Amino acid sequence: MSFEHFSLHPHIVSGVDSVGYHTPTPIQEQAIPVVLARRDVLGLAQTGTGKTAAFMLPILDRLIRGPRGGIRALILAPTRELAEQIHQATVGFARHTPLRSATIYGGVSKRPQLDALRRGADIVIACPGRLLDHLREGDIDLSHVEVLVLDEADRMCDMGFLPDIRQIIRSVPARRQTLFFCATMPGDIRQLAQNILHDPATVQVDPIAPAKTVSHALYPVPETQKTNLLLALLKRTATGRVLVFTRTKHKAHNLALILAKAGHRATALQGNMSQAQRQAAIDGFRGKRYDILVATDVAARGIDVTGITHVINVDVPNTVDAYTHRIGRTGRAEHAGEAFTLAAPADSLMIRDIERAVGTAIERRRLEGFDYGSFAPETQFAPKASVTLPRAFRQSSPRRTEGALYVSRHRAAPRAQSA
Ligand code: AMP
């Protein structure tokens, strides 16, 4: 199937062509016809599935065919990075149209954003907090909005934006098309969707479970040895672009310095950095100046960098949703990726929850040759579900402990079988 199939306006089809998309992804196949038919949509899709084009292409089609005037589409996104990314994609898709897009988010000066609005924006992509500031100050008129999109609605609620979102919704016309995207559906999100969507069509691509093209591995390790294990893993794994996650801003900052000192082209992305520093880090990672980006969950939300080969969780995320979002950064648009999680004994409950959500046990690995001291990785995290190992691993006689599956990795030289 090609993008011609949807009968989008020819100027939009040529925009899609110019960004290099030739075949629609599954979410695009499902959502584009429904949005073109002007129905509300409840989209269950994680980042990396192609959902931006899934909503933006039919929106552009609607806008180009109708009379211009005022802000006609409003997209709400949780972070500046995601807002900027949607904006960049929109500029590409709309290249051959007169339609203009502008962004509104905090952490930068208001003036350039207001200037862009005054020059005339058909589409506004905004983070809720700053948009609400502008609404309160009377700087922005949302009375012409025909289409409202909530992207990563679950993230926005996690970040405490729900009251802001409710207020913004009161400022847009009740007669509108609403498109609601989330990766997970906790109770408050379901409630919000029910309240604001009218007879929605549900489109769903791999909800909740992490991207299928990602293979997962768990490296049990004491908390104090995580940095050393990370360094050893990076040394012995053929990685391309690596996204490393830590739980705190401070740790992201320090770990990036340690990696850089060890000779890696690494930088940090965390909330204590200015917007300009964050953008420089993302651009440097995207432009291949850095191979490793060490990030916190909030800072990394919505990063769209293609070709991430490995996501390494140095700290286990606090929630299953956060795991899903982190892992969604690799294996994007159907490329393969690997996700490693370094887990200390104290993480066992979270690991169990993640495995329950993923629906299978995550393969346990021991980095052969790494000095674990008296720690025995194979005794940690006995998985609840049984896992069938690929034949290649079975032939190399993985060590097994009661109920746990265990594979030695990166074996430097043949070694005696221990089980
Ligand atoms: P998204 O989920 O919208 O953030 O998209 C994830 C990644 O897939 C981005 O790098 C997009 O540029 C890319 N992408 C989206 N749709 C397509 C497509 N139809 N063909 C190729 N790449 C795509």
C-alpha cells in the first residue's frame, strides 16, 4: 500500500514523499482514513509507530481543503522535545502547502513564539503549561480550532497536566474533531477520553507491550557495580547509538562524564539543563556527534532519533509505563533493537511487574569475565513464567538455577561447564 491510496491532497502526498515515507505504517493505515472521515479517534499506540503522520497528514488535508483563518488545529504534547519534533515533522509534510505550524512551550522566551503566532499559524503544537499562560494573558485565540489532538495523553497526565488540559479544552469550540493518543490506559486516562471524545473509532497498535522488534535482557548486578558493568558491556557489545537511562538528573550528568572520560562520545540529557543545552544534546546525538545519550525519563520523553540500537536501563524505571516508553526509543519503525536492564536485588518487584506487562520472562544474562565479586547473578530474579531458549543458546549449555533462565554472554574463551 502507498500513501496515494488515501486520496490525500496531492500537495500533501508530495510532502510525504519528500520526507522519504513510501509505505504507511500499521497505525497510519488504520488512522488516516478514520481521521479523514472526521471521526474522533482513540489511538492506542506507543511512540515509534508512526503516529505523528497518522494524525497530522489527515489534519493537513482537512486544513488545506477548508478556508484559512486563525488556529485551526491544536496539538497538545507533554514535552518541548516532543512538541518540537511534531513541529519539524509537520513542516516537512506541509512543505508544498501554504499551511504554517508554530510551537508554544516553556523554558524559552515568549516573544519569538508570540511573533510566530502573529505571523499566522494554522497549526499550534503546545505544551499545556505555557499554552495556559498565554490563554490567561489573552495572547492566543483558540476559538477557530477545528481539530484537537492530545498526544501522549498518559504522559501528560503523569506529569500533572490534567487540570491544565481540562482548562484548555474549555477554550476550544465544543464542535470539533478530537484525536486522543496514549500508549497505556490507566483509569484517569480512560475517564478523560470518555469525557472528551464523541463516538470515537479506536485504532490500536501494540498497546502496552513494548515494541516487538526489541529483544530484552536483564543483567542482575549489585547497585554499586552498575557503572562498571555498563562500561564493560559497552566495551564488549557491538552497539551503534545507545540511549542510557538513569533515575535522577544528577546521575545522568555524572554518568555522562564518566563515559566521556572512558573515551566514549557521550553526553547527558536531563532536566537541569537549559532548553538550548538539551537541544544541542539531542542534535548532537541525532547528528552522530555523540554515540551515547544518558537521559532521565522526563528529558527523554518523545525523543525521536532513528537508529538507536540499544536502550540500557542503568536504573530500573519506577513504573511499567516508563519501561514501555524507554524501550519504545529503540526498534522504531520496525527496526530491531536491544534493551538491557541492569537490575539490583532491590528491583525484584518492579522486574516482576514489567515481566507481567510484557507477558513473558526477560532473558537473564551474566557478562562473562566481569568481576561480580561474591554476587551470584544467577540466583537473582527467578522468573515466574517459563521461557524457551533459542536452540543456539541451549547448545551452549546455559547455566540454570531453580526456575531461572540464565545465559552467559560475551564469552571470551571456551570455559568449563558448570551445570
Ligand atoms: P512517530 O511514532 O511518529 O514518532 O514516528 C517514529 C519514527 O518513524 C520517526 O522517525 C518517523 O520519521 C518514522 N516514520 C513514521 N512513519 C513512517 C513511514 N511511513 N515510513 C518510514 N518511516 C516512518
